[in-house]
Amino acid sequence: MVLKTFGWSFAVTALGLVAAVLYGGWTAFGIVAILSILEISLSFDNAVVNAGILKKMNAFWQRIFLTIGILIAVFGMRLIFPVVIVAVSAQLGPIEAVDLALTDKDRYQELVTDAHPAIAAFGGMFLLMIFLDFIFEDREIKWLTWLERPLAKLGKVDMLSVCIALIVLLVTSMTFATHAHLHAGPADKSATVLLSGVAGLITYMIVGGLSGYFEEKLEEEEEREHEEEEQAKRTGKPIVLLAGKAAFFMFLYLEVLDASFSFDGVIGAFAITNDIVLMALGLGVGAMYVRSLTVYLVRQGTLDDYVYLEHGAHYAIGALAVLLLVTIQYEIHEVITGLIGVALIAWSFWSSVRRNRALAAAEGKAGSDEKTEVSSGV
């Protein structure tokens, strides 16, 4: 079952890691591996949402989503989007950006390094908003209770996350301007950081608005689906899965949703490397696993048990946001940056496993106590 579901993902992983070693040695191997793990973890919620929608579609449209959909997700958001970001920031054409990355690494690195403050400010603000909105929301399940409970109370203040993000941006741009005598064009760079950060904030609010809209539509669809299921039970008619035009629009909806979900993974990748080849390999491998996880969820539904994984992924996003803003002024090794995120995700996964064991032990104890009471009553 696992091999059948994840077979293609394993194959793409092997090819991606071999290509990384051939391209840039064992350092590149490590960066691609870290990027893959981060992409999988940050897109976990994507897989859960995809699975909820995919199970409503018939077998044909499920295959379309898992074939053509993969091409759109991998080549669209994970390969082309990073190139576009680099091209816009470094004022290059997309083809020129790829050509430079492959043929003249030194010149490419020079241009991307020059454009890095803009990329880092944009990405840092986008990721910071994702993190702040998560930790200020009051959730039924809390991982780090001592931290999340007081933050959830603070989150009742309207627009608090936007205010904090803007304060962080102002401090970052002013700090950068203070130390900018080390770089050429201090005023230009400081203004770039400020403008790019505001652009990142605006982008987040647009994407967040679209996600909220889609979420409402999904809830309406689920309510309608529930009513149809109840009616089918009463009449004895089988539940009809979506096909034709309805399934086509649902497919388009899934692709737009996937694009909005993948923003955090793509932008987070810039905290680890500026090399679009390594980025494409790592994010491409990760995207394959997201599709496999979607299929696994449709068939098994067991990954919902790891309740703290979403928390770990968001703390990793917060760490990447801070690190991106710090790299505007200071250089941090990409492996250190990547490992911080992976460590947070691994910790949350282990916490979820421990929670599941504790719950199972408690249920087992309750069951044995119940049996004891019954036998003693007899």
C-alpha cells in the first residue's frame, strides 16, 4: 500500500538527490534534502484540504488531478515561480535568469546577492504574517500551551498581527539603513527593504483573502454534500461523485488553492538558498510527496492523528521569517537555516506520537477498569 502510493515520490526523490550531487556535490545534496522536508511539512495542510475535496470527485478526475495537476503544481509554482521572483528582483528576463544560473554561477550569484534584501524583506514579511496569524488564533488543540494560551488572548486585539509585522519591518529597514555603510547605496537599499516588505504584506492579505473566500465556498459545498448524503440514505440512492463540468471547476479550484498554499514553501526556500536549480529540485521532490500524501489521506485518513504537525510547520515558518530578515544584513549558512525548521517539525511530530501513545494508554486503562467493574459486579 505504501509503496504503491509513494512509489513515484521515492523515485523522484532518488533522481532529485542524484541530480543535486552531480550539480553541486554533497552540500547541494543536503540543501535539496532539507528543502524537500520543509516543503512536505509546510504543505501538510494543503494535502489535508486536497484530500477533502478529491474524495468527492470520480476516478477519472482524481487521475487528472494526480497527473496533470502534478505538472501544474511542480512546474508552475515550484519551478517557474522562484525563477520569476529572482528575475523580477534582479531585473533579469526569466530565460536569462535560468541561463545565468546554469552557465555563469558567479554572475548569477552576484545579481541575486544584490537583489537579496528585496527578496528577503518580501518573503520575511509574508512568512511572518502566516506565523503571527497562526499563533494569535485561539485553537482547541495547543502544542506549547504555556506560550500559545497567552498569545491566543492577545490575538483578540484586532489587526494585532499587521501592527506587529509593520513594527518589525520598520525596525528592520532602520537597522539596515544604520549598518548600510558596509554596502553600496544605503538609501536605495533601505527604501527597497521597506517597499518590498510592504509588498509582501499586501501579497499575504490578497492570498489570505482568496483562501478565506475558498474556505467559505468549501464549507458551503460540504453542507450541501451532507444534505445530499442524508437524502441518499433516506431514499436508498447511491451518492453520486462529481463528474463533468462540476468536477472540472473543482479541479481548477484545487489548482488555485494549491498555488496559494505553496507560497510559504517557495518563499521559505529563499531563506535556505538563492540557487534556483537546487530550489527547483527540493521543492519538486516535496510537491510529489504532497500529492502522495493527498492520495494516502483519501484512502486511509490516518495522518490527521499527528495533531501538532501543523503547529511545528508554523513555528518553522516563523523561524524562516526571522532568519530571512536577519540575512538582509548578516550571512547565515543555509544548512543551519534549514535544520532549524526541520528540528521544529521533527519535535512537533514526536510530540504528536507521544500524545497518541498517552491517549491509547489512557483508553486501554479505562477499558480494563470497566472490565474489572463488570467482573466484580458479577
